[in-house]
Amino acid sequence: MYFLGILDATCIIFNSYLTAFFHIHGTVFCLAPDLQYISGCILVGCWFGECFGCALLAFNRCIDFISAKISAIFFDERKTYIWISLMYLYAIFAFCFVIPVILNSAAIMWTFDPFLIFPEELVPVNHNHYVSKINDYNNYILIGSMAISYTVLVIAIGVKGRGTNQSKAQAQVLTVAVLICGMNFVPGFTFLLLEAIPVNDFLLYFCLFTWQMGNGGGGLIMIIFNRSVRSEVIKIFRGPPHRVSTTDKVSFQVRHSIRVATVNNFVKGSE
């Protein structure tokens, strides 16, 4: 989840902050082609990496619950870092070789098709020419793998030890994983709808919103369901507790003694 969070944090910079900046200033592709192109490559790379990471997380949770021995074969010790390296290599592959998305300022959405919101009667272009097949395959794999993995996992939880403390703890971990991965499931499915049905403003805004929530919602989920994370966040906002050190106590006693001596000398002088 930590390495998946790095991709999420990177993606937020571009699909949230940079999107708002471009929209506020009315920036279109022609005004900043290099920045938009590079940003689109980064967004595609992060999206592919996140999809790989979510599918991997679903597979890990499924195997870990079903059989610890099988889980050790795939994820024991340093093998986990091999999977993480593959996730980043997949993201780098998408960054280098997949067509980047471009911000459509009229739709306020990063899309492969710059004419997405225009009907063919108004702008006679072949929209299929701008469809990224490899992105569609990536989304199909994400949706399919997550659906299969979590379906198997839910069945396994129902079969193995219902009501035990172990199953309750694993169910909580499952809930966190499902919510985090589900937030990437929704925009991936919505993006496929953009290519299959007539586009409207609600669908575009919903796709961008769920995409942003998929990147930033993981932190909120961890705060809600993880007591340790929640307590640490509360400590950050409350600040460190004030502790009176020994030095402060001694200096206070010295200042108090000086005040008492000063008052006594003043009284004696008055007499």
C-alpha cells in the first residue's frame, strides 16, 4: 500500500492541482503543449501502475487468506519487492509507449480523444481513431482480476472460521483493501463507459471526481479503519503534549526565590 500510495500522491499533483490550474487560467493544449504532453504521460503511467498495484493487492489478500504456504511462495521475504518492481516497470512502460491523455478544457477531463464532447454531426471525425486499445485492455484486466480475486476471498472468508478473532481481523484488512482498490475500479469502469455511450457532463465530472478520490481516498480510509493511523493523525493536529522539564522547574524555583528575596529586602528597607 505504501508504494501504491507514492503513485497516488504523484497522480494527485497532475489530475487535481494541475487540472485546476489549467482550468482557472483557461490553458489549452496549444498554449502549453510540452507541459500537457508530459503531464499526460505521467498520468497514464501512474494509472497503469495503480491498476497493476490494485490487482496485485487483491491477489495478495486472496492468496494470503486461503493458504499461508502458497502466499509464502509468491510474497515471502524479498519476493514482494520483485512484484513492486514489476509494478513500477509497468508504469514506466505506459509512460514511454502508451498514448498520453490530454486535458480537454471544455470537458474538464483528461482524455485520449480531444473531440470527445463533440458529436460526429458537428465535428466529422472518427472517434475510434483516438481510442487507446491498450488502456482498454488494462482496464478490463483491472476490473476482471479484482472481481475474481475478491469474490474468491469473500467465499473463503465465509467458509473458513466464521466469527473467530482471526477472521474478524482479516475481514477488516479485506474491507480496507476492497475500498482502496474499489476506488480505482470505479473510474476505470467509468472511463470505459465514456467510449461506449454518449458523453454528458455528469459522466465526465463523475469520472474525474472518482479518479481523484481513487488517488486521495486511501488516506481517508486508513484514518477511518486503522486505529494506529487515526491516533497519529490526531496527535499531529493536537500537537505534542506540553511537558514541564526539570530545567523549567529549577528555573521557576530560582525566579521565585529571587522575587521573595527582593520583596523581603524592600520591606526591610522600608522599615
